[in-house]
Amino acid sequence: MSQPFKQTFDFDAMFQPLMRIIEKITDYLVVPNAQVASRKPPFVTYYPLVFDDPVFSDATANEGQFEATISLDIFATTLDQGMQKSGDLRSYLLDPYVRQWLRTNARITIQSATAPQSRSVTDLPFHVVHHHGFDLTIQYFRHYRSPIDVIQDVAGFFDTEKEDE
């Protein structure tokens, strides 16, 4: 194999419009979950729990409609602030206007969002933190074509003329 394997899907490009709308809704910085220890609240984190799950149980993982479940977490300095932002974020993400914007501009569809709940993280570098969040399930279209040639037909294989008896 002389050609190196290439990226089949750009997850970063898919997640960025969603993260931008979350920043607009919450007015908080949105960062990957791995940056929790290096940030001071308030902020929002995201972490993909499940991704590339075929919606229609297709036999191929190359092309079709797929789902991802993303954990969204609000880190705040007060209890009411964490609860309020988490509830507001869920409400807006389920709002028809935001859903239409994401469908049009990000080509993702929001399928569901679990109820906001208090969450727990241990060994954080800050003392008082209120952590609330929920899981968001989205759908997206994944398209990848294999570099392997696909045989469309074999010339002369399906001749329909009858042989002499």
C-alpha cells in the first residue's frame, strides 16, 4: 500500500458549529472535557460518549446516517448558575429555531437530550464547583468512498441469448 490512510470524516468540523451555538446560548467558553483541570469556572465541556453509530444498522460504516451522543457539562461557581445555564442550554438546543439553524448550517439534527442533572468530578484544582449537565444525541451524514475499485459489471456475463439445444 503506497498511499497512506487518510481521514475518513472530519469530526472537528462537524462539532465546531454546535460548540459555537452552545457558546452563544450560555455565554461561556466551550472546551473539550480533557481541559477541565486547566480552566477556571464558569465554562462548558463536551465529550463524545458514542459516535458513528449507524441509524439504520447499515452493513457499511462508510456512508449513511449516523448518531453521536455528546455529554455537555456546565461548570459554575454557584448552584443556581449551574442549574440555570444547564436548563437554558437544553431548552434552547431543543427549540425549533436552534434545531433548524443547526440542520441548515451544520448539517446535524438534534434527536434528543436527557434531563439535566447534577454530576460529579473528583480531584479538580478548584475548591467549589457546581457541575450540571446532560447528554445530547445528534444525527449526521457520513460519506466515505473506499479507494478500492468496485466492480460494476462483467462484460458478456449477462448475455441473454439462449444456447442451442
